[in-house]
Amino acid sequence: MNDLVKLMLVEDERIVALDLSSQLQALGYDVHAVVSSGEQAVSRATDEEPDLILMDIHLDGAMDGIDAAQEIQRRLHIPVVFLTAYAEDETLRRALGSRPFGYLVKPCEGRELHATIQMALARRAVEIAVEQSETRLHLALDAAELGVLEWSLEADRLHATGHLGVLYDGRPMPVEESCSEFLARVHPADKAEVEAAIRGTLQKRETVDLIFRANAEDGSLHYLEAHAKAYPGIDGSTTRVIGILKDVTEKHLKEESLMLSRVVFDTTAEALVITDALRNIVAVNAAFAQITGYAQTEAQGRNLDELLRIRGSGEGLLHQLAARGQDFWQGEAFCQRKNGESFPSWQSLSAVRNDAGETTHFVTAFSDISPILAAEQQLDHLAHHDPLTGLPNRLLFDDRFEHALSQAERQQQKCLLLFIDLDDFKVVNDTLGHTTGDKLLQVVSSRLSVVLRRSDTIARLGGDEFVVIAEATDSEDGARLAEKILDTLGHPVTLGRERLTISCSIGISVYPDHGHDRHTLMRAADIAMYSAKNRGRNRYQLYSEAMASRASERLQMEQGLRHAIQADALTLHYQPQIGLADGSLCGIEALVRWPHPELGMIPPARFIPIAEESGVIDALGRWVLRHACREMRGVLGSDGRQLRLAVNVSARQFLRDDFFESIRDILAETQFPPQFLELEITESCLQDIGRSAALLAKLKTLEVNISIDDFGTGYSSLSVLRGLPIDRLKVDRSFIADLHQQADSVNVVHAICTLAKSLGMAIVAEGIELEEQFQIMRGMGCEEGQGFLFSHALPHGELLDLLRQNGASFRRPQGAR
């Protein structure tokens, strides 16, 4: 998502608030404020107006969560989702009174929390749309000076609102009365027609249009234009009639004086034509000349229908009016200008009768509705196309995909779906700005359009995701098309002063090989696309069942890990770090393990990569640090002081904006002495040297130690290391493994040791498993080491037993010869 959803969390238990805040941030939300009381919630919500509020019901203070939610709803209409550990009936009853957008019982699972938030936001969006729609309808009715009548058959009650005050002597709207009371106001001469119109729509449920006269409460007579229709209820029976009324008294009076008042006739924006009973033109106004191109002298005496070549709904109007005994018709008709151009018009036809009831004239009013129809077409285009690239959007794509699948089924052919995702597009947006990113998307869409055939469909689903539907004879057609796309997109793009080279990853699914509906095929292509990304990007991948199995396994692993973190189902093992000179215990490194109830002990190498890809690594890192600090607080080393604790920090965790605050809060929560905590970061954390240096300096204010883990496997500038507050370098185990066999490894490790000493940093060697490795590292002056030669990583209880047995001393390393 481009803009983070801004949330406010109301929770008076600090640990719960921190955990929820971490979960929400891991899910991609912006936890803008965390407060602990109902009063604070109302105040902060008023000031910051978050998109959604997660509210604990049971809060200390005079105002609990339900009271606060009711006040927020009354003032601000901000959606509230309740989070509570209780679900008793009375609490539910009170909570429902505040019209909540969700109700979750703590502890809640992350996916459930995410789904509830998304549903609450969707509901609020619908409410806003409804409110806006109702406002627009109200304004439209007000602008058109329309009144609305709703007649309920079951209750025989008529509800009147809008511009109908003239009938009710200025009484405030809405007005409730019976249908008979309303019909009593209808002029006796028109009452039968009105009743017949009501019966007609009740029987046929068709729209009825009529003009009738009605008396207001003050006795004045008004002409009303009505459009009404009957609508069925749930059981299918007609239950109500809805009608729109407009007071057309003034218009009627103007039409009566039309032949006497040329001013009104000539100044109207609609084309007005007065014809005789045979539709020969008697007079036209200036708007008629402007719209049709015919001057009054050219039009006078000509038959209107023949002159404008009127066709469509307006044909045979005279016969319709004569047959129905009506004086008015309104509808759409096509006309032709003097230059031969055809245009749509909205026409109103009124018959003028003499005292004997004979039709003497017709008054026709029409307007050119070409701009309206063009605007409707534009709106339709916008509704079905991406505004940035002009490509079909998801709505139109779904429709065309369904059509393509139906056609492929009928013709017994294959149908290809290509899911295209640009590689590292986020980097372009972050470094060059969204404007450049938008231009790049436009270039990509143009290039894709050139590659495809006219029968193919390309759509932009959003962001940097594109999809292609294409006919095919076999799966190889998909591979050939994907290769063309990769080659076309691979050419450099020049945007202003920037020259970019882009690539994409493409997933391919084939109908009917991989599915028979668009949802299954989309999922298959999506899985194949991610497989292409995982295999190095800038390539395509055809879907296979093995991919689905891997994707399913990865999803299960990710969800299981999330649940394990929330349920405290993980465990920590600790590996001793030994002083190579005297065998003393210098510290321990905390290593996470996952004892799965079905799969057994899952090694970190299997679940850590998934945690990093999915973002779970943030929550996992906080869990490890919190539990390690709790378990190791008070465990003493050989010098009788708190034993040094080393905890790994992922690059993703290190780069979070709240990393410093997270470390600070966990130390305060666990009361672990910060000077004995060592955070192990990798060299990749130092790529953004400006940010890294500032963050490390800030961490140093907490007195924690910093070490570089797996040193030598990444990229670190000597000048960068020299300027950073690093306490220790950990030589990667890959160098230690070959020490006793390869002289090159000895030279590399010796260089690292020399570098560390020159920078005033201590050295820890990882992966010491052999006596020869131990002797070489000790000979180089390496201060500390860890590995199977000394001890495996041990559960907390076994570590404490080992410390009691050895007295925090490893002077005789395990496995030494």
C-alpha cells in the first residue's frame, strides 16, 4: 500500500500494547498513537483523526472503552474495533450500543486482527460512500427543487420530503399522512388520472409520468409533475410506491403565455419550437438556431420532423398523444443539424388545446445532450481503465478473462495467463520519486502493448503488477511470449536525465492445464511469478504442482511461526563463548529453536529465511531478545558478574524506525543490565552508513555492546568500521573450517585479527570444532571462541547445570585431544 493506514491503539496494559503495536507494524500499519485511558483516546482522536481505533473495553479511569467509543462516534465517526479479554453478554450488549466495527477477544491472532481491521476500514469506506451518496442525492433534489413521496401499502402511510412545503403551507419536512389525505388535495378533474396511474404502476410496476393539479393547504392551486413507480418487497409482493414531484406551476404558466411572451421564449437555453397541429414550424427561438444551424427564416413553415430528420423514441409522437389523450411526452431522440451532423437530443413535447379540447399547436423543447453522453462514456472508460497507463484495470480484466476462458472452452483451445511483476520497482520510487516511477510504468505499458497481438489483453492490476491474457496452442507459446517481454523490457529507459535498466519476473499459468477458472489460474500464475523471483529474477517460470506445494508449505510455515511467537511456543538455546587463553566462560549467544508439535524440532536454517521474507523476523527478533534477557538476567560469569548475553539482530529489524525504542523498552521491561547485552548485527546493516552511524551512536547511550556477526562474508569499508562504535568482530565459521587445511584461510583470519586489534576491537571465532582450529586461533591472539569443541547450544536448564558443574570455567575443552 502506498499510504499506511493510521491506527490508534488504546490499551492500559503496556506489554499488551507493545505486542499489539509490534504486530500491527509488522502487518504494515502505522500505529500513530498508543494511549492507555478513555479520556486520552477521545483527546488524541480529536487531534490526530486516525483511520481506525483499536480499543480495549476495560480501561482504568472514569471513562472505559465503551464510553470512549460512544463519545468518539458521536464527535468524529471514527471506526472503533474492540479488543478485550472478556466476552460476557453484558459487555457485548454495552459494546453493541456504541456501533463498533469489530469485536476481538484477546489474545487475537495476527491474521484475524489484520482481517478485522481491513473489514472495518472497508465498512467505514462503504458508510462514507453512502453518506456522500445521500448528501449528493439531497443536494440534487434541492438543486432540482424536487419533492419525494413514499407510499407504504401495508401501513397506508405517505412520507413526503423535499420541496413540497408549498402543499403543506410551509410545514417542516418530512410530513407523514395517509394516501387518502394526499389524494384529497388533487384537483377533482385530475384525481381519476392520478388514481389510474397509481393502479397502473401497482399492477405493472412500470414508471408512470404525469402532470396534475393539486390544492395546497392555503387553497392555492399548483401544477405538479410526477414520476412514480411501484417496487416489490422481499416476498415479491408490491409494498411501496416511490415518486418524485416537482412544482411546475410556474413553468405551466410560462408555457401558456409562450405565444405572448417572446422574451421568455428567446432567452431559454433549450431549443423551443412552436408548431401547428400538423407539426409545421410556426416559430423557433435563438437556441434552436444555435443548436441546429437553421435560422428562423429557414425553418418557418417547414415540417419539424422532416427538417431535423427526427428518429428514435420521438417518432410517431402525434399518434401516441392522440391515442393516449395526453398532452405531454418526454424522451430521447436523434436529430440532424443543417450541416448533416447527427446529435442526440432530450425532447419535451406539449400539446396546446383550445377550449373545445382540440389540439391547435405543439410546443417542443429540446437540448443537445452530446456532452452528457460523452461525459458518461468518459466515466465508463475511467471505471474500467487504469488512469495512469490507460490499460484495462482489474474490473475490465476480470470480465475479459472470463470471456477468454469461455471462448477457449468452446473452441477446445488453451489460454495463457502471464503475471508480470517489475523487479525492484520500489527502489525506483524510493530513490527517484513516484513521478519517475509513474513515467516508468507508462513506458512499460507501452512496450508491453507493442509486444502483444490485438487479440491479447494486457491489464494493470495496480502498483507494478501487469497481467496478460493470450491464446495459445501449447505451453511453449507462453515461454516464447515471456521471452519477448523480457527482451523488450530489458532495453534501457531514459527518463529525463536518468537512464534505467529494468527487468521483470513472469509467472505463467495455462488453461485448462493449471485450472478452469480465473481465480485458480491467477493464483497459479502468481505462485509461478514468485518462484521466478526466488530463482534470481529477470526470468519466467511456468506453474507446476511442486510450486504450489512449496508455496503452501511456506505459508503454513509462516503462519505456524506467527502462532508460535504469539503462543510463546519457541524456545532458546545458549552456546557458551570461551576465553581461548584460560578457558573461562566470557559470554553466551542466544539461539532460537522451534519445537513444532507435529514436525519436531525445526532448525533455524529452515524457518529464519521464511521469517525474513515474510516480515515475521521483526516479531521473532523482539521475542528472542525479550526472553533471552528474562532467562539470563542474574546468571553470573566466572568473575561473579552478570554473564554477557549476545543476541542476533536481523538487518530488517535493525533498519526499523522504532529499533532503538524497542531495545530500550525491552531492557526496561526485563531489567537486564544493558552493559552486559551485546547486539550482533551483520555487515549488510552498515550499507546506509549515515543512518547506521547515528543509530549505533544512539544505542551506545544505552551502554549496550555492538558486534559484527559473520565478519568477512559481506562488504565493509575499513574507513566505515574505523568510525563506528563496534566492540567486537565475529570471524565467520567458513574461515575457521579450513584453518588446519588451507594456508589462505589462515592468512585471511590473521588479517582480520590484525585489523580488529588495530581498531581496538575484540575478536570472537565462530565454529571451532577441532583442537587444531583452537590452537591456531589462540596463537593468533584471538580472545574468544565458540563451537562444538567447547559446547553445543544448550537449553536454559542444561546451561545452568553445566555452569554449576564447571564453575563457569572451560579450562579443559570438550573434545580436546
